[in-house]
Amino acid sequence: MPNVVTTREGLSQFCWPVRVYYEDTDSGGVVYYANYLKFMERARTEYLRSMGFEQDQLRRDQGILFTVHSLQVDFSLPARFNDALEISAEISDLKRASLAFSQSVRRRGETTPLCSGTVRIACVDAESFRPKPIPEIIRSELLNAS
């Protein structure tokens, strides 16, 4: 189950559990690097879902999509087959038409990140894919969460 934890700085951080399956690993039993991005995507999606924002409803009702604009990721230690992981997601920056998430991947119960990064998400028009301001109702919820 997802949970919200409080960091040492007193900020809330959303965490999503992930189990490493054989399909997530390379021939050495280590998580293939691109799969960390998939794990992070799941955590961001579930974080928004926990606030009541479903991606398909945003497209249908608000005419927007949240798309990855850019990312920076650091890989420190390997995750391996059958590891129980926690993927964190917290909003670190909120602009008119974009937001950034600080994210990390840790083994459950451990504090050392295996992987960490920042992912900038752009709000775009669902038809034209051009930047569009984040609707105020969503923006205010995001502000409350950060």
C-alpha cells in the first residue's frame, strides 16, 4: 500500500511499493537502468491518483496531459531480483505550466537511495501538445501537497 511518510525536514513524501520481478532485471539479476524510470512513473501516477487526479479524467475533463519534459537521474547502488523497494515522490517545484518531482528508489526499510532524480513534468493541451497552464483546481491541490 502507498503511504505518506514525514522526512527529517518535516515534509511529507509519498512512497509507492514495488517488488522487483525477473522481467525487471538483466542477465546478471540486476534491475535494468530504464526500469527505474518505470518505477518512478508509477509512483508519480499513484501520487496524483491519491490526490484524486486520474490521467484519463484529466484528459477528458480538463483537456490536459502531464508529460515528461526532462529528467536527471543518478544511479548509486543496484536493486536486484525480488528486492522490495519503496519509490518516493515529492513535489519540489511548481510553475505555471510545469512541476518537478524529487524521487528516490530505496530498499524497503533502508535509508540509502539506490537511485534518485528529478523529473520535470509539463502540462500540455491534450490535442495540440502545446504548453498549457495547470488548471487552478489542480494547482491549488499540488501547492497544498508540496
